[in-house]
Amino acid sequence: MIQLSMKNDTSITTIPTSEYESLKAENAELARKIEWLTEQFRLSRHRQFGASSEKSEYDQLSIFNEAEATADVNVVDPALTEIKRHFRKRKRLVNDCLSDNLPVETVEHDLPLEEQICP
């Protein structure tokens, strides 16, 4: 049995040794669980907000050098030809004027005096 006491030698509680050892083991196990959960939380935060998983220690730009690596050096490059510039035809706008050769017809409608009054 273990007896806990204060400075003035007054006994507080008496705990059996086997129970004390089991509580001590349980405390150590809980401390390990807390440490493990804290590490898992840190790792999940690192996966979510840490450095990108696409970044690599290898040079990924070397993937795109296949053509240069397999190209034959002795083959002559084709001659470049300059292409004459061209412009697209401007689309007809809505506000363009109508042709002058179209016939114009004016129609006038006269209303009787009773219908010419607006409320």
C-alpha cells in the first residue's frame, strides 16, 4: 500500500499498490494515445495545408525533352516560309446604312379626332 501525505504528515488517502500500478500503466497508455492522435492531427494538417504533393525532388521538365533526346542530329530542318498576312472581313453592323437603290415607300395613317386623345 502507498500512503500519500502532505507536509504536515497528515494522511490523505491510502491506495493499494496493485491499483496504483494499474493506474500508472493506464496513464502511460493514455499519454501514448494522446501523442499518437496529436501526430495524426499534425500529419493530416500537413497533407491538407502543407507543401504540394505534386512537387518532386526530381526534375519534371525532363519529361518534355523526349523529342530532343530521340531526334536525329543529321537531319536538316525544313526551310521556313513567311506567310502573307491576311485580315478578316469586318462583320456587318446593325447601324450600317441601307443601300441607296432600294425603293422607299411612305405610309401615313390618319386617326379620327376621337382616337387622337390620350388619357
